[in-house]
Amino acid sequence: MQLSVSDNKLFAVDDAHQLYVYLLTDPREPELVGEYQAKAAVKSVFSTDSFCYLLLESGEIIVLNTTDPSNIVTDFYLDLEEKFNRLFVSHNTLYAVSNQNVISFAINRVGQLKYRTAYQASSSVSDIVVYQNRAYLALQNGELLLLDVTNPEQWVWLGSHGNLVDIQRLSYNNKKLLAVTNQGTQYLIDVKNPARPTVENIYSGSSQKWLRAALLDDELSVILGSGLLQFVDFSSTPPQISNENMDFGQGVNFGGQRRAVIRDNMMYVADWFSGIHLYDISQPDHPQLLSSFHTPGSPKGIVVKGDYAYVADDDYGLQIIDISNPRNPMHVSELITSGLAYTPVLAGDRLFLASHRGGFHIIDISDVKAPKVIAEYDTPGKAWSLAVKDEIVYVSDTTSGLLIFDASNIDEIKQIASFSPGKNAEDILIRCDIAYVAFFDDGLYLLDISNPAQPEVLSHLVTPGNARGLALEGDNLYLADWRAGVHIIDVSDVKQPRITGSYDTRGASWGVKVKNNYAYVLDWWGGLVVLDVSHREVPTLVEEYNQRGIIQQTVTLDQYLIAVSGEGSLQVFDIKNPLHPTWMTTLDSINQASALTLIERVAYVANDSTEITAVDLSDPFDIQLLDTIKLSNKIDSIKNSQGKIYTANYDFGLTVLDPKRAEYQTQYRTGLNDFCLDDSSIYIAVPLKGVLKLDQQTLEVAGHYMANHDISRVESNGSSLFASDMAGKISMFDLESEALIAEYDIARPVVDMLLQKNRLYVTLATQELLVFSYSNKEESLTLDTKYTLNNPVSDITGHQGVLYFSGGKKITAMKPLPELDVSLENGHIFKATIPDNMPEGAYNVVLIDAKGQQQHFHNVFDIKVPLFSKPKISAEKYKDLLQQQLQKNRNLQ
């Protein structure tokens, strides 16, 4: 089925090729006003005020005159030379989508097409809409792309959102964009500011798969599925309780990579959040992180000379690190400087340091153990970067643009020239007598500096984003353009530089390095990204290092989340901000890491074969391999209790290990589907036999919990046992009596279960999270809350009130809602007592009867925090508290 809305009319095409036209005078009661039978299957439909365009499977486009919907007539036909998937028409321009390409054609009144331009996206395009010279592209990699198409010959990037899921269709109305997934989830996106599109509202719908949707106004959409129309009210905003649907950096942050240097097959990266990282790039399509070193500050830049790395470490000045052993970097010395150390440049035994608000410094590094400042100069603004040529220092400054200094006499540094178009200079490269200068808000300038005292503009190239980093190889300049990705610029003619190719990364490109036709992009929020740039017009993605593999399982250690992700091995995330994990480092030498368990500060990681790797996490920034334990069978699951490791092979049985002795202790042979542990017992889900209870010391059977179905998941809390079967029925047993005391039939496959604080959390294969309350005394198991997740889910971990879900390339973090009692009175009035810590937003209610039938009620409660409220203390009490604080301050003086 296909949908399109225009001029207060809804156009819908069903699987029988029948076009229906509805009048939406009252959107909630559409009136059928016209029909048309197409001659073949329709792939896409688009409508304007007077015309409707039907894209047929054959590739032909039928243009219908719908001025009178009761008498629809064929106006003309358009014949495309190749097959397309989607179409859109705006201002006599036809936009057609085929895989990664969007091709535009001019249409004349008699149905003739004239080719205009082609745009190639970084991933296959699912849909396109164009309004007011802005094109919105939904990409299959989860990205929403915004382009300026004012010039039909050259489209310009405006912005993007890199963290949506499986977008299939788009609809636009009143500066709002409706993005619909294949499963029917709808995102309402505010695109008033194209540089930062923001998810404003989400509707997840029911379990039914809705096929198409269209935005009627900025608060109402219509969705079509299984021959039915349904309307969704977006007038209220749901609470923000998870990091789903946030753009990169707002959800999971894959690092603050800013600057790097390549030497031989090594790349040294300065990461704003986590220190420096040393990568082996001998295989460009599969870089390997050899080590990380956590500096005391926040690394902004790095250079390398001999066995030493010189790190600009923000307010901790210059840090000198011994990198002679790339797997074990060691701190040598530091030099605290005024300002904030940002960008270092080497010139012999001197290091020139752009120090942000501290201007720039010249440092003698002839003695690496005792570096010393030998000169400094305070620039008017913030010095972001610099370059040095023939004792002339070129400084990019936020206030004054490019500043040029004669540093031949370090005792008397003199400014000899400047160049400022009134914008912020951020980075600079020099080759021969040409300076390439990136201006944050004004693109790229090429300057003739043959006479440094009189720089002359050779050319200026406006870029679509914010120019932040530069790299030069041959006649190609690579420009990191922040949220606009990376551009390849042909500078063979310095008076006419031109962009030949671009790639929009998921995060914000801040720096770039190039070697042997590979570009290594330092993607703020997105991590290390590798592009193949052998074809300058079409750079292609080779690797996203920090998103390699699917997250299989997580555990927590203090304020860190440890994740294993198959090919991505073991990753460490900082979760001090619990809903926004930030990548710290990776141990990628474990092949296909699939599961892990944690004993004290050692992680035991199982791969997809027969090995367990012990990893020392004493320093989460510097994780180390300890040992490898080999078993005789593949490991499907791994857990621990009382200092021992329990592994399961679902065909063979259980193996118990003493990790200190790295040897088998005992084995229990039986086929199993799952197992769990408490302080003294093991609970095994045995196919078709219910759950066996084993004594941890002897592995002898100590109990048997009978079930009528094949149990797939088990979880215990010491007093109750919860078991789910293949069909989704959850059974609750009393551990001591082995009696079945409660059941709940979900009727959908269970993926994982977690017990925390008298709550049972259950994830489903349908990407749902169910929260149950339970009571042994009352023999009850009650469904309290249901959440719809947009990312795949497998394992679930809880830490300090936040849940972390595995199953995708990114970790989903969620803070479940507090307990809320809701009742229905008189059949139509909902009553609830709202807790003080209930997040602001609109809430839905689902009524479930004894037979499991559900009724969904949208936006039943809308919680808002008042802008102004009465003070909770009296004026007299406030004065008393103020006097107490003033007295404390006096005592400290």
C-alpha cells in the first residue's frame, strides 16, 4: 500500500492497484471522493494540488489529473530508462530514487524529461521528500540527510541525523518531518533548523505492522495497514527515558577523536574524552588498537618524534609519553602551560603549541624529561592551531583569523601580518608558498604567502558545514567539515578549488589523515572511521572501528560498562552519565567475543569457540590480557558464583572452573536451554523436563520444577524461580516448595529476563520490554509497564536504576519509570497517583483483559512541570539558612 497527502486530500493505493482519494476536511472522518484503477502494481505514489503521479513496477509513471477527484483522468505518461523505487515531484522537477542514487529531471508540460543531476548517498536511499528547495533523504543505514537543492546542478549538504532505525518512508508538513520504520514506529522530527534535526515525538503503535503513514499537520498523522486507517495525535511529547532516537553524541558517544598523526603503519590519536590511542593500520580495512593511555587532562592534539609522543592535554599542558613499546606507553614528563594546550607542531628540538586562550608557546624539548617554555605570545582570541615555515608562525585565531608572526628572534616575537574575513580560523596547512586555512563558519581559503608580510587571497570555497580539520595529499585536500562529514577538494588549480567527493559520517568530522588512498576520519561522537578514497568522486566506507560487530552482552564495573561485541571484541564505556555511555578503549585481540562474566576486577570472556580469555580491568583505560583457558566444547553461556566460573554448552552440559587454577573442577552432562545461579544452587532448564536444581558444591540434583512446556529462560532471586517457555509463558515457582504459584502468558518469544528490586524485566523478540511486579506471599505476577524499543535487544543488564540492552551496534540505555498505580473508574475515567519523580511527558495506557485482549489509549496522562511554583520554605527559614552559610564562609577564611 502507498500513501500521499496534499491539498487536504489523501491518496491511497492498495495491493489491487486501486487508487482511492479521500477528502480530509475532518481528518478523523475521511470522505471517499474518487477512485482510479491503475493498469499494474504501483511502487510509489505522489500527489500535488492537481496531479497524482503513480510509479509502476514497469518503471513507467502515470500522471493523473485529480482536479476533480470524482473524474480522474490520465494526463500524460513519463517513461524512465531505468527502474526506480521512489519518486517525488516539486516545482516541475522529478526526483527518482534507485539504490544509493537520487536523480532529478526537469518535466515539461507534454511529459518530456530532461536530466539535471545525480546525487549519490553513502547508503541506499529508502525515500525522499522535497519542500522549499530542501530535500530530505532517508538512508537505510539509519541516517536522515538534509540537502539544499536550490541549485539543481549542485546539491549542498545542510544537516543530518545519524541515529534513526530502519526508516522506510518520509512525509513532510509545516517544517515537521514524519519518518516511519518498517515496523510502524513513527518519528516526528523538527527540521526548522536543518543543521540540527531533532526527534520531537515518537509513536510505536501496536504489534500490527503499519505499512504507510503521512503527516496531515504538525500534530496529526494517518497510518494505513491491513486496509485500515488510524490517526495518531502528536500534540503531546513522550518522556525521555532512554538514549534511543538521540543523534550521535547525545545517545552513545563513541569518542572525542580530534587530531592524529600517522608514522609508518602506526596512527596516534588524541581523544578529547579518553586519552591517546595507538592503532596499527597496516591493514587499513581492519585497524587494531594496540594500547590506550589515559592522560590527566583532555587530549586535543598529538605529534610524534623518535620514541616519544607529545600530547597537548588542555589544562594539563604538554604531556610527553614514551611510545617505544606501542603496547605499553609510559609517562615521561609534563609541562604545565598557560591557557589550554590544543595543537602541537614540531620543528627540530622545538615544539610550537597553540594554547587556545593562552596564545601560543615555543617549547624546548631537547631534554624530554625537562621540557621548558622559551617563548610565548598571547593572541587576541583563542589560538586553535598553527603551522611553522622558515621561522614564521601562522596561527589560526578565533577572533583575528590568521595571524602571522616572525619568530626568528624568540626574545622578540613580532606580528607581521594577518588575514581575517571576519570569521573564526580553526586549522591551517602550508605547502610551498600556499596556506590552506579552514574557517569554522566560512569554509576554505587558499592564500599566497610567498611574502608572509602580505598574504594574498587566491581563492575561497564555501563548504556546507563547519570547516575544522585539513589533510593534504597530492592535489587533493581533505577537509573535515564537522556535521557535514568529509570533503575531497581538488586543489590542482589553486585559484579554483572544487569539491569532487564527499562522505557524511555518522558523527561530526573534526580531523582527517590520509595514507595510501585511505582516509582516517576522526569523527567526534562517531569514533574512528576509515574511507577508501581511491575514487575521489565516490569515497566509500571501509570501517567504523568503534561500531565493529553487534553488542552481545554487558556487565558493569564501578562507573564503567564492559561490553563484548563479536568482531568488536571487548569495549569499555564510561557511564558516569548513565544514559549516555562514552567509549574509553577497546581490547580487540579476542576473536569473536560472545559472552563474559566478571569476578572482582577480572573479566572472563568467552569467544564463539572453546576459549575463555581473562582480562585485567584494574585500570579500565589500560586493560590487559592475563591468561587463556581452553575447553573441549563451544561456550554458549558463562556465569559465576562464589569465585567459580560456570560455562554451558547447550548440547553437552555444564562445566565448572576454578579460574585461579585455570582447570576443570567438575562437569554435569545434560542438554540444556539456559541456566542461572544463586548463592548455593544452579537452576538448569532441561529440554522438555522443566528445571533441575543442582547443589553448587556437589552438582547433585536437589530439586525439580515441573513445567508443561519447554523452558527456554530461567532466573532466580533466592526465593522465587522464574521460567519462560518457547511460546512466551512465564511461570513463577516457590523455590522451597517447588510449587507453581503464578503464571503469565505473554504469547511472544522471551529473549532475556532480569530480576532487580522486586521487579522482573523481560525482553521480547518483538523489541519490547515488559516490567512485572510479583509477590510470593500473594502468589501474584502482574504486568505493570510495557516499553517499545526501536533497536534489537538480546541481553539485559541493570546498574543503579538504569537498564542496558545488547543486540545492536550501539548500547541502548533506559531508566525505567517509577511505580505508577492506574485504575479505570466507571468504564471510562482513568485515575492515577503520580510519583514526584515521574518524568515530564505524555503517557499511554494499555488495558489487558483476562483473555489477553488489549485496548490502547494514547496520551492518557500528560505530566508537565510548572514554570513557576511556590517556594517550599518560608522567607524566615530562607534567611536562617542564608545566615548559616555566611557564617560557614567566615569560618573558612
